[in-house]
Amino acid sequence: MKFNYGKIFLLGFGFFGVSVIWSVYNAFVPLFLANKYGLAPAMIGFFMTLDNIAALFIQPPVGAWSDRLRTKIGRRMPFILIGAPVGALAFGLIPLAAVLPLFVACTSTLLLSMAFWRTPVVALMPDVTPSQFRSQANGIINLMGGIGTIIASLVGSTLYEININFPFWMGSVLVVLAALLVFIFIKEPKEYEKEDVKPNMFASLRELFQEKEKSGLRILFAIFFWFLAYTGIEAFLTLYATRRLGISEGDAGRLMGHMGIFFVLFALVAGLAGSRLGRRVSIAAGLFVMGLLTVCLAVLPVDLLTISLTKLPVLGTIRVVNLFLMGAGIAWSFVNINSLPMVVDLTTAARIGTFTGLYYLFSTFSAIVGPNLNGLIVQLSGNNYNTMMFVAPFFLFIAMVLILGAKRGEAQKNG
């Protein structure tokens, strides 16, 4: 198995499609819930975790199922060809919903269909990439995902100001095109490594708990804690920006795009750092910087954070707060790029989908707890959205301690 940059870039369109959908969803659905349907912060936090509740029950077993599946078009492709178009249709209908029950029906269909194909499309990367190149490959995959985030956040925000339907329709078209590109250009391996025992998520998790050396568990729980911080902030970032900082909805929607730009710019650098300096050290460095920047957002005065530095086409107004989020984008690339390769290098090729599912089990459960916890904290503090910036560094510190104690998960030279 050889490493092919062109193939990985094409495979990245799958993650591109996923990122477009969730970036538009996370930016504008909270605004609908607060402004159109009048929901309280804690209820918005719960609603924004429904995608992760669906993913928690669907993505891990689907990963193990895809390990076992054998079809003429491969073991991952059937999930992509079913999930992507159904998700695209449901996504395009979300802004058209006139009442909350219909809105929930559209979002629920989206959540189920996206959960159905995400693990298989991500598992394709280690399927076609040798171990020692997986950090670089994941850098490329996340580069494409970051481009999706930028398009969704920046172009989507501009379209939102014209018509609230347009960013959702853009996402629907792009996710279908992305899935088609993956299907046309990516050929799965014809032969698969065999195991005596069929891949099973719960059996694999039990094995990790029973191992004397706990690196696998340390990595998975570190993932849980850093996503606890990240997803909690992400779910309320537009409301934090509009309610605490007084930024317009359009510019608030662009904040994740600015973070995404620097995530993209440093995605390949983060992959190379993981390959040469080590994944564990690279992740720990990213967690430390993210924690420091979040503390700054918590303690610096609003007047300083909202100072306008410049205004650019599409990018909108650049304020001091944007600079901190750009730095967080760089730090997050070092964390995110190197985490999945650590997890899949705990196992064999026959169970890559299963361990990708374990990655999503812990990150998804965290993404359920994070927004709910932050929503509750915000509500208990009298709707002070700044309180979540004090909580996040605590979780990032726990994750850093856990990952520094892991002894496995680095690249295997002959893998």
C-alpha cells in the first residue's frame, strides 16, 4: 500500500461535505432556535446535542458493520451513497420549516443520515494509507474539511444576509457533489485483513479496559475531555458573540470561518509535526495553547475584544476576538489532526472501522455533554455566555495530562 497525495485530496471531499453541513448547522440553527422559536439557552444546548445523540448510537456500530460488510463497490461506499443524498435533502428543508415540530422532523432526518455515513467515509483514510503517513493524510483530510468550514461560514454567512435559505441549499448541493467525487475516484482495497473474531465495538472497548497498559483508554478519555471544551464553546459561539460582545449575526457566523482558515493553513503543518515530533507531543502543545487563548477570551474586557482592526471582503470585520480564534484554529489543528491516527494505530487493519467508531463514541458522547453542560452553566449564571470560557480550560488541562501519559498510538514504521 503506497501513499498517494492526490488520492487523499480526493478522499478529503467526503470530509469536506460533512464539514459544510455541520458548519452551517452549528452557526445558524442556534439563531433559529433563539430568535424564531424563542427557546431558552439550556434547551438550545440540548437541541444542539441531538446530532451527537444520534451519532452516539449510530456511528460506532456502523463503523464495526462497515468492517464486516463486503460488496462489489467496497465495504464503506454503500453507507456514503445512501447517507449523503438523504442528508442533503433534509438539510435543504430545514429553513423552510414554519413550525417547530416540522423543524425537528427535518433536523432529525439530517442527524440520522449524517451519522450513518460519517464513520465509513473517515475510515477510508486509514484503509488506503500506511500507518507512518496517517498524520499527514489526516492533515490533508482536515485541510479539505477546513475549506468546507470556511466556505460554509464565510460564504454561508454572506448568503444568509441575502436569504436565510441560501446557505442550507448551498450545503445540500456541495455534500452531494462531494459524495459523488469520493465514489468516482476512490477505490477501496480489494482484499481485507482477516481476523478470527468478527470486528465488534463493545468487545474492542472491553479489551482496552482489560489491558494492563492503559494507553488506549488514556487517549480515548483525553478525546472526551478536549471535545467537552471545544463542542461546548462551538454550540454557543454565535450567541456569545451576539449577546456578550454585541457583534452582528452575520459577523458572528463568520467567527468559526476565521478559526477554520487558520486550521486549514496549519493542517498540513500539524500532520508533519505529528509525524516528526510525535503525535502525543503535538496534541499536548495544541491543548496548552487552546487553554491559554480561552482564558484570555474569558478575562479580557469586551471593549478590547471588540476593537475593529480592519474590514475585508467576504471575511467581514476583523476584531481582536477574531485574532484569538485564529490562534485557537492553529492550536486545534495540532490536536485534531493527530488524534484519529493515534486511535487507529492502536489496532489492526481489520478493525480500523471499529476503532474509528470508538473515536466517535468518545468524541460524540463528549459533544452531547459539552453543549448541555455549557447551556446549564450559562443559564445558572443569568445567561452570561462568558462563563463557558472559564470552564473550557479546565477540561483542556485534564486532556493534556491524559495524553501525555499515553505510551502507544504513535506511527508504526512498517504499518
